[in-house]
Amino acid sequence: MRAWFSRTGSILLWQLKQDRLRLVIWLVPIIAVTVLTAILFEGLYPDEGDRQRLAQSVLNPAITMLLGPAYGVEQYDIGAIMAHQMYLFTALATAIFSILTVSKHTREEESLGRMEIIRSLPTGRLAPLAAIMIHHTLSFVVLASGVGAGLYLLSVASISFEGALLYGVGISAVGLFFAAVTAVCAQLAESSRGTISLAFFVLIFSYAIRGLGDVSYDGLSWWSPLGWMLETRVMVDNHWWPVTLLLVMALLLTGLALYLNAKRDLGAGLLPARQGPRNASKWLQTQVGFTVTMQRVSIIAWAVGMLIFGATYGSVLGETGTYVAEIEIMKEMLNIDQLTGRALIEEFVSMLAVIITIFATVPVILSMYRLAKEEKLNRLESVVATATSKQSLLGIHLVIGLLYSLIVVSAAGIGMGLMGQRSVDGLQFMTVFETMMAYLPAIWVMLSLAALCVGIGRWLWITWAYLGYSFVVVYLGGALEFPEWMNKLSPFEWVPSLPVEDFKLINVLILTGIAVLISLLALASYRRRDLAG
Amino acid sequence: MSVLQTNGLTKRFGQVEALSGVDLEVDKGEIFGFIGPNGAGKSTTIRILLGILKATAGEATIFGQDVWHDAVKIHKRIAYVPGDVNLWPNLTGGQVIDYLVHLRGQKVNQERKQHLIERFQLDPTKKCRTYSKGNRQKVALVAAFAADCDLYILDEPTSGLDPLMERKFQELILEAKAEGKSVLLSSHILSEVEKLCDRIAIIRDGEVIETGTMSDLRHLTRTHLYVETEKTLVLPDQGIHEWKETDWGYQFQVDREVLDDVMQAIAQAGVTKIESAPPTLEDLFMRHYDVGEGDV
Ligand SMILES: Nc1ncnc2c1ncn2[C@@H]1O[C@H](COP(=O)(O)OP(=O)(O)OP(=O)(O)O)[C@@H](O)[C@H]1O
Ligand SMILES: [Mg+2]
């Protein structure tokens, strides 16, 4: 049995060596952002009244769905604010870190043939998988200590030592849980892309059912690891047992992954490969057909995912109305006695539309970045060596990105529109749908920026950073009271928030124009530069 | 004494039977060639030998130990070089070599490593992402030969090397043999196999169809003849291949069984010139391969 884990230590050191930079890039910002937002919150909401006003503005089902239930609202102190506004999203970041890192060291190593070299050495069959799990355990111990120490050393009255520590341990436990989930996915799928998709599916599913559970279906949140983490009621009640549950589940999943790994052949997934057709269809023979076919499955999956995502939010819009009617004090606090419940609902519709469309931008950027991936894998040479020009390749990817954005945003709009119409009396389907569609030009700006990065051939992270920034502006811009110019740096802020504001054609036209300009620039720089492969 | 032995090795991938009863035996101190057409099952056999794939049936041992159960023990004394080498893009060749040698549980013999690096004219300070295919292969070769091993398993190790480097590789193999080490060499470069290998196995459709020394195998095959005669040459119908009449004479190949009849026929036609050449490995290979084409 020991032979199965032989040289786990050496492989662990090797993985850590490769990941030096990656660890710094992920863990330091997570710690820094946590500490900085705590400082900012303290500066922005120094007295009780400010905090209560904030509490009332965030106490509604739409926000609960997004962030999780708020505990300790009676005295919404800095600790409780952190636990409500930052906890879940920081945990999502650690989960994404785990998914990307674990799949890189497992399935990707394997599909690129590096694992074969390692395994021809006196290393145990399970050593690489065991090493990556230890790697994550260590990384998360560091993260938990960093976050815990950082929060505690701020010496904010409402953040106790226990609360700070549990905060760090909670997000780390979620990270470890998803590391184990990814380890299992790596045994099932046959490619690193498949592994990542499968793991992200689990993450999004956990997030969504927890949202539904927190808002309307009692008990549903118990099916989600993120629900368990929120159940720690960190900074308020500080329950430790849900963390124990997460860690035990992570351990069990790791055991399952090791078992599956021991059973299967190197390079194989657990699902056997089937035989395919002998000839390519007419459609597949065209460059457009080929590109669409390669992305077909992901387009369908994202469309279905966004439809469900939109429908989920649409179905809780009704709750918002009842909620507002019930809470008299909220109207006073928000100074909205003139506003009917409907107006408030429309406010939420426009807020949710930004968030949903920012999510919908992710697959559009990914679709554009496939071109860069093809280049990296040396598969582009043989395509460009035919009578296909480089510009037409990038052009096709732009067009497909455009269609992709239409598909996912419509899907989300239809889902939210239909369910919204059912759950709120008098809310028109078209109102919701139009609100969503208005954000398309902002997505196109992102798409063209992605194309420009592919065109230049480097700095692909810029698009992700910019999208992340746009998300932060929407998500925290209000609570952190960003200056107006910082908000206006995001293309999503330029889109008229429809049911509330009037439609401004000029803004939409300018955004579209910018997207066209950047796209032309992208095509020009792509034509001029060398291809790597 | 054999260092490597397989017995009825069978591997099934779902419906596909990639190997159906492969028997091999590599003796200590010999270089064993393993050839066969694409998809014949060479890499699959080698991966089973490395304990990376699990055989569906049959047994395989290296140093008398089971390749699946005792993989770790076995791997301390073997080195493997694949044909398609992929390395970690953001690390240097030198780092990768040290890592791989270290994983074998051996101290890196810097002197030996340096010697090999110079021999292969490799720049170990470059990042792996910037290496050409041949240079990536050199990294794997240096990592394999820098360690002290008893058996080398090589799967098309020279597919990216230039002729000069290929010769250096051949020298290295012969030196290893002189030190009493064994080599299993799978390759499509038949001249290389012919030059280096003591014994050869030919695999086709997952079955070993021939094994033996070069001269054993030659026995099974045809002799090349070129003759010029005074009279028209009349030969038996059976056993003559690749018949070609030139202005001056005849060029053809003869199966071993009819060689005697043919020689008599040539003598009767009044031979003025005769040249014979032993079959090359390529002829052997083509012959087996052609037969295979019939039943596809
Ligand atoms: N993971 C797999 N799933 C299904 N079939 C496989 C798998 N791996 C190999 N095969 C099949 O097994 C057979 C043998 O493949 P193998 O790679 O051993 O051939 P090879 O002799 O090394 O060929 P080459 O000379 O091209 O390297 C082939 O028919 C191949 O299609
Ligand atoms: Mg092969």
C-alpha cells in the first residue's frame, strides 16, 4: 500500500515550485481584499445609524439570493457586514482557485503526456493526486491563517479572534472541498476542459440551490456545501460544526478520487470513448461550421444554465414584493414611501440584469479565447497553412462570440422574464427581456477587448481583470461608495438601467461603436503578428 | 537470464483489443528491437510494462517482479523515454532533468549530467516552452541516461533527433550495452534497429509475429538476386517476387524454399554475372506488413 504513495513528497515540492507565482497571485489578493474591505467598511459606516441604513438596503430576497442570509442584523456591525457581504464571494474565489489548480496538476498533466514520464519513475500510482491534495491543504492552512490574522489584527471591536479565525477557516474549507470535487471530476472526464466544466457545474449548482434555499425553500441549502459554510454564522454565532462537516466531506471525496484513480488506466476517463462518423459533414468542412461544432456543447450548456439562472431570480421577484409590504420600517429607512412595491421590484430587475449579464460575458470571452488556446496547442498552423487567412479566423470567432452573447443573454432574459411575469402581478415579460438585452453592447466591448488580446497575442488576463473590475463596481461600488469616475470605467455602467431609467440610444450606440473600433484594431494586429503555432 | 518477460499479454480498450497475447523476452545485456506498423500495439505494450496501463490478461515481469504490483520497485532500476515529450513550460531543461533523476531516488550525478548535456549539445538554461521537439527529446534522454539504471525502455526515442544526434544516441546505447545493461527499443527507423539490436520482435495487430536475431529472421525471408545470363531465364512460378527485367539482366527476390531450384535454373541459362544481397530489415518488415494489408 505504501508503494502507491511513493515519492508523494518530491512531487509535492515540484508542484509547489511550479505554483510559486500562482499561489502568490491568488492567495495574497484574497487576504488583501478581505482586510481592505473590512477597513473600508469601518471607515464608511462608523456609527450605528449608517450601519442600520445599510442593513435595511440589503435586506431583501434578491440580495439574500446573491449573498446569503444576513445574520446579526439587529446590530449590523462590521463583523456582521463582512460575514454578509464578503464571506460567500471570497469562498467562491477560493473554490475557483482550487478547480483551476487541481485540474492543471491532474488531468492536464495526464493529457499532455507529462504524467507518463513521472509514472515511469519509482513514483506511486496515487502519488500525484495525493500530492495535489496535500498542496491544497497546505495552501489553505496558509490562507486561513493569513485571513484570520489579518482580520484579527485590525482590532475591530466586532471581530473577535474566534470570528476572524472561523472566517478564514470557512472559506478555506470550501476551497478544500472543491479541490476534492475537482479531483473526482478529473477521474471522470477525459480532458482538462471537461474536468473544469464538470467542477464548475458543481460550483454553480451549489451556489444556485443555496440561493433558492435561502430565499424560499427551507432545507434546500443543506444540499449545498456553500450553504454549510454560511451556516457557520461567522462573526455572529460562530458555529464550528459546519466546517467540520465540510472537511469530512472533502476527505471522503478525496478517498473516492483516489479509489477511482487506482481503478482506471492512465489517460482514460471512466466513460469509454465511442466510435465516430467516417466523414465530415458539409457543415463541419467549413471554417464556421468547424468552429461552431467545437463549441456546440458548451453553447448549449451555457444557454441552459443561463435560462435556469434567470428563471431562478425571476421566481423570487414576487417574494420581494411581499417582503417590502411586510416591513414598514424598511420603507421609512429607504425613504421610499412614495415608491410602490412595483417600483422596488423594477429596481431589483435592473440590478439583477447587470449581474446576470456580467456572468453571461464569461462564456463569450471563453469562446474567443479558444482561438488563443488552439494556437498554444499548435493546432492553428495546419489551419492557417490552408487557404484560410488569420483575419478570417479571428473574424469568425468575433461573429460566433456575437451570436453566443445573443443566445446566452436571451436565454437568461427569457428565463427571468417568464418566471418574473408569473410571480409578480403586472410585470411584463418584455420589460424584463429588454432590460437584459440592453446590456449586449457592454458585452460586445468585452468581447472585442478579448479579441484584441488574442490579436496582440498576450495579456489575456486583462479581459478577465476588467470583467472582474466591472463586477466589483456593481457589487461593492455602492457599499464602498466608489467615486463616480471609478464606476464609469465599467462599460456596464454606461448601459441605461432600463425599467428605472429611460432608454438612451446614444449610450448604446457609443458602446457598440467602441466595440467595432476595438475589433478592427484586433483584426489589424492579428494580421500583423507572428503565430506561435 | 531474462530481465523482462511477458506471457500472453492482452489489453482491451472497451471493444477494441489492442493486444492479443503478446510474448516477449529480453535477456540481460541485450538490445531488443520492437518494431511494427502504426497502431500495432508497441506503445500499449510498453505502457503496460511501465505499470501505467493494467493488462486485461496475461502476465508481465521485469527483474522477475510483477510490472503492476511492484511498479515502484522496478522503476528504481529502469529509465523510460517516450517519443513525444511534453515538458513543464515555465521550468528550464536543467531543472526538469534534476527533478526526474531525483524522483528516481538517486542523487544527481552532476558530472555525468554535464557530460551528457555537452554530448547532446543541449542548453539546460532555456525554458522548456522554447525548446524545439528534438531538444525536448534530448532533455528526456539526458534525464534517462543521467541516472544509473539496468533497463532502458525507449519508445521511438529518436523521432525528433537530427542524424548527428542520432549517432550520439546510438553510441550511448552501445556504451550502455557494454556495461551489461539491457535495452528495449521501439522504433520506426529500421536502419537504427538493424544496426543496434541483438534480437528483434515484429508485432502486428496486437500479436508478435516474428522474434529472433537478424540472422534468424533472414532465414525466413527472401534473398535479393541480380543475374545476367546468356539464354533467356526460365524460373519456377512459385516463390519469385518483385520480378524486374532490365536491358542486361534480371532482378528479383527469391523465397528461401525455392532458392535451390532457382540456382539450378540460373546455371542452366548460362550465368555471366550474379549478385546477391541479404534481405534488409525493411524488406522483412514490408513483407509482413503487406500480408497484413490483405485482411484489413
Ligand atoms: N486509450 C485507448 N482507447 C482505445 N484504443 C486505444 C487506446 N490506446 C491505444 N488504443 C489502440 O490500441 C492500438 C495500439 O496502439 P499503440 O499506441 O500501442 O500503437 P503503436 O504500435 O505504438 O503505434 P505507433 O507506431 O503509431 O506508435 C491502436 O489500434 C490504438 O487505436
Ligand atoms: Mg507508439
